[in-house]
Amino acid sequence: MKKWKHRLHEIIFEADTPAGKLFDVLLLITILLSVLFVAFESVNSIDEIYHNYLNWAEWIITILFSVEYILRIISVRKPLKYIFSFYGIIDLLSILPMYLSFIITGTNSLLSLKTLRLLRVFRILKLSRYINESNILFKALNASKIKILVFIFSILILCIIFGTLMYLIEDESSGFTSIPRSIYWCIVTLTTVGYGDIAPQSPLGQFLASMIMIMGYGIIAVPTGIVTSEMSKQKPFDTNTQVCPNCLNSSHKEGAIFCHYCGKTLNNVN
């Protein structure tokens, strides 16, 4: 790999160097601005006044994203690997709508294309691999997924039981017209959301609702405790932000010379 490609790869794909960190910060700011401009454009009162400015700003950001997309393709050994990767597809979809607006005519078509520009927000996920704590959180969630699924299944059973009881206790005039609707009320109440569209009127129904509300406070804390317990078991990863130029695999061990996935040399300048 040529030296300039090696340097370009370090800046764009890694965050261990000052240049790489600066690039990531600027990229994050640009992504947030692009999403902000799209959000402003959806507000009619703002769009009527600043439509041209917002349009120019979106074009500038689209061009910057296009340049970044091309540079990413150039800096890797297998361009197709990046192009057809998850983040590569997101990168492409986030810049396509503006260019397609030249080809596709019609107001309705353009409105649908604007929604695709919101995919730029997913580019923020690319920066998550540079945060060591995020790896700990993801691993804790993965380790506790079975416990959480069992917990959710148990809550679903409780909602079915309490919803059915409330349907038997309350009159249809209170809003409990069917068992599914009563189960919906139980879910809303148990999660302490409380829309208020359905409310028990009988003393027995209100007593049962009170029990469900109190139970809801305890239930909310359970998933948090499960994940927190798993997080306390996790050890910090001794990793860096080295991204293999060959297979684009990331999070290698600190000081690694070879990619742990494909075996190719990392940051080969020869």
C-alpha cells in the first residue's frame, strides 16, 4: 500500500492519532448539522424563509460526504468490501437523494427522497466503535439478553392476566370493551405511562389498578439491575481503533501487528 494511502486510512478509519480524532469530531459535527438542516426543512415556517439557504447547505454537506465516501473507497485494499458493508451502504444512501433529485421529477417523489437523507444520522453509529465503554455496554446487553427476554415474557403473562381480570371487573362504559383493549390498558399502567384514555370506575377495579401501578415501579428497575450486574462483570477491552485495510474489521488488540480476522498486516506501509 502506498504511503499516502496508509496515511489516509489512518485518518479516516482510525482515531488513535490527533488527525484521526479531529476527523471524527468534524465528521460528527457535519452529520449533526445535516440532520438539523433536514429537520428545519420539514418546518414549513422556517422552510418558507430559508429554503434556498437550507438547500445550499444540504448540497455542501452532500458534496463533503461524497468526497469522504470516495476517499474511504480509495484508502482500503478491497473497495467492494467497504461498498457492500453496512456502513458503506448507509454512506451511499445518505448522499444519493440529492443527486437523484436531478433525475426524478415530481413533488411526491422528492418528498420521499428527503426521508432517505435522515439515514445520515446512522453514520453516528460509526463513531461508537471508538468508545471503549460502548463495547462494554453492548457485551453486557448481549450477556443479559436471555434474562431480559424471560423477564419480558413474564411481564406479558402478567399483563394478560391482569387485563383479563380488569375486563371481568369493569363495565364497558369504562372503556374496557374487550380483553385486548384491557391488556393494552394494563401495559400502559404497568409501564407508568398512563395515557388516561381508559380508567377503572369501580372500587375493585381501582384497587387492582393501584396494585398494578405500584408493581410497575418495581418492574421498571429489574432490566436496569440485570444489565448493571452484567456490566460490573465486564473488564475494559485492551483494544484500539485499528481498522484492517483488507477486511475492515476493527477493535484489534493494542499493539497488534496482524488482523485477528483475516491475518493481513495492519497499517502496512510497504
